[in-house]
Amino acid sequence: MRTSKIRPALTAAALALTTLTGVASTAWAAPEPGRYAAAVYCDAKGGLAAGTLTRADIMARGKAWVSANVSYSQEACHGDAAGRQYRTDCSGFVAMAWGLSSSPDTASFYGSSSRWSDIGWSDLQPGDAAVRRNATKGHIVLFVSWTSSAHTAINTYEEYDTGIGTIAKTRTLSSMKEAGFKPIRYTGIKQDSAPPVRYVQLTSMDDLDGDGGRELLTVHTGDAGGRLWRYPYRVAAAGFGTRLDLGTNWDTMTELANLGRTASNPYPDLVAVERATGQLWLYPGRSQGFGTRRLIGNGGWSAMSNLTSMGDLDGDGYPEMLAVDATGTLWQYHGSAAGFDTRTSLGTNWDSMNSLTNLGDLNGDGTTDLGAVETATGKLWLYPGRRMNGFGTRVLIGNGGWTNMREIEGAGDLDQDGHPDLLAIDPTGILWLYPGSGTGGFGTRRQIGGGWNS
Ligand SMILES: [Ca+2]
Ligand SMILES: [Ca+2]
Ligand SMILES: [Ca+2]
Ligand SMILES: [Ca+2]
């Protein structure tokens, strides 16, 4: 039911600006949705129980109203496919998409509830929402997707205004923040079954085959016997060349780490812990793969995690390595011709972090830096290296969401622009390159592979 009400001129002008320039206006057209909420009762027939709708289901429900361009009115109801009735304004639309038992207003969506929770902007996934509520004004939109990997604008579905109805729209993140939007998540979303983890132990290596490009090692758990693959990076092609099979049974090993070159070998060595015995083995680099392994650490290494080579920190020709023990102490192992000799404690509470990785000299001060994800927050931190003296005060380099990544690995200067880079596999199996900026952060990430979950 469309009304014949004429929109205020400001609203029409703001919409025209939005349409022509693609810049979302902050002059929000949607009037106060809560004012008349009590006046109209829309029977949602109990809604859909929590845990019923997947993100794909929520997007399909939202799209149904967009496709029908359901008219905007705070005093009318419209049904979902099963005839559950929701108020035809911005908050009624999101209530419908989420299958709620009623149509809350934006004040309710902005407030706390067991049915939804605040999330970070970088956590947004399809079917989440963003809500604003200032004094008596409010609006809420359904998040569809980011417009690009730069994450500067989002695509939405929203019940927009009188005469416009339910539409798909694009809004810049800056305008949303300025207008006071915050992202929220329905707590009743049914989790999609996670895609199988096929590639694990992402390990960036120095050049093995002498073509100048770095290598990426990974264990494939999906084919017979845990195959180790080497992916040669081709700088000119900005991607990986044909992978090479380096043998089976690598799923019996864990904590693979690139030791890098030592004074004893022109090719980079690999270390790994044998799950069954807790022994630490060194695999000497050869021109295409690795030679016969050598035992360098008797049992007990299965209690260690986050083995991370930091390169040769004291200049004696042998790389140092970090590892976290079961109590959360971070140890630095001093490299030697035999493997490692002494170790030094670099501090406690490292069991609150995960995905430790050698970032190279990411901040450009001449020393190798460490990256780590804070498990509780999903934030990525840079620990500026102080050679043999541990690390300086940590610096935040990635807001939340990094715990969602399946694998994170400092990649050295993969694209050879002079700055070290980072690789990560996201939950959908996309391999991302985060190019180091040279000043302690990353430029816009680039997708350099897909299917890393198959
Ligand atoms: Ca190479
Ligand atoms: Ca050393
Ligand atoms: Ca540094
Ligand atoms: Ca680079």
C-alpha cells in the first residue's frame, strides 16, 4: 500500500544526491519508526525459533521484501512467505528478516537484548544489521556485503521511506559512523556448517628453487596421507605457480616453521614437531624440497606451540626461534649448528595470544617484528623487535576479526616491493595477501587464491 504523502523536499534532494554520486547522505530520510509502533499490531505468529535461520535464509527473506519493494508505512503490516506479519518500517523489516516474534523499534534494537549483541564493523557478515538511534530518531539496515575488499562501503537492504519502500542501497562506512550507526548481530542465527579444513600449516619459506621467489608450504589433509605441497611464488605473475608434491605423512607433524638459511646450508631449513613423540626435527633445505631429517629436540615439544623462526637476531649465522609453553611463557631458543642450545624467557601470558608469526621488519626500523592475534578480541598486534632483547610496546595493526582466519602467516616480501607482507586464509578458503606498507601496517588486501578449503 503506497501512500500519496509528498516527501519533504530535503529528503528528495538528499536521495537524489545519493543516487547521482553514490555518496550516502547523512540526512536520513526515514522518520521516527517507534512513534506509532504501539498503534499497529502485526501478528508475527510467534516468529521463527532461534537457531532456525541461516545467514542465507535471512538474506533470502530480506531480498523477498526488496524484490516486492514493500511500501513504507509505520502503520501497516506485511507478511513473510508463511504469512507472519511485520510492521512495514525499517525495524519491522529487520525483525522480519530475522524471523523475530514481534516488530521491535529502533530504540529496542539499539538497546541491549539477549536476542542481539554489538559487534565490530570488521565482524559484519551477511544478515547482520546496523542501527542508529539519536534522541527520537532511528534507522536500521540489514548488512548484505562490503562493496569491495577495501571495506569502505556496504551494500544494504532496508525499508527506507514513504514512497520509496524496501530497497537495496549502498552506504559509505564513514557516513554510517558519522550518523551514529553501530553494527549488531542476531544471536539466533543458525551457524552454517563450516567448510572442511583442507589446507593447514601454512608456512612461508625463503626461496628453495633459486628462482628468486619465495615458497609457500602447506599440508593437505584431504588427500591420501597428509601431503606436503610447495607453492612457488611467481613475482611477475603476482601469484603462485604449479604446486609441487613434497611427500606424504606430513599430517603426523605439527608446528611447521621456516628456520630460514643457516651458516651450514645455502637453502632454508624447516623444523617441525612430531605429534606422536613430541620430538623436534630439522628438515634441511635442498634445491626443490628437503633432505633427510635430523632430530634436534627430544620429546616435550608437543607441549610447545606457536613455533616461530625470527631469523638470525644476533648475527652468528643461526636463526633464533620462539615458542610458547603450556603455562603461557614465551621462550626464545638460540640457534646453533646442532639446532638450538640455550633458551631465554621473553615473558608470560602468551597463551592469551595465537597465530604468532614473523612479520619481518614491518615497521621499517631495521629489526624483525612479531605478529600475534589476541584470542579474546580477534585483534592483530605488532610486537616491535629488539633483536635479542625481546620486544617493545605492542602496536595494534588489525581490528577484530582475525580469529576468524583459518591461517595467518608472515610471508616475507612476497611481492618484492621492499616491504614484508602477510598471508591469511579466510573461512571461505580465500587466500589473501596483505601488502606491508613499510610503516607498520598493510595496504589494501588482495585476493591471490581461492579454494584453500577444498
Ligand atoms: Ca622460489
Ligand atoms: Ca643467531
Ligand atoms: Ca621492526
Ligand atoms: Ca611486499
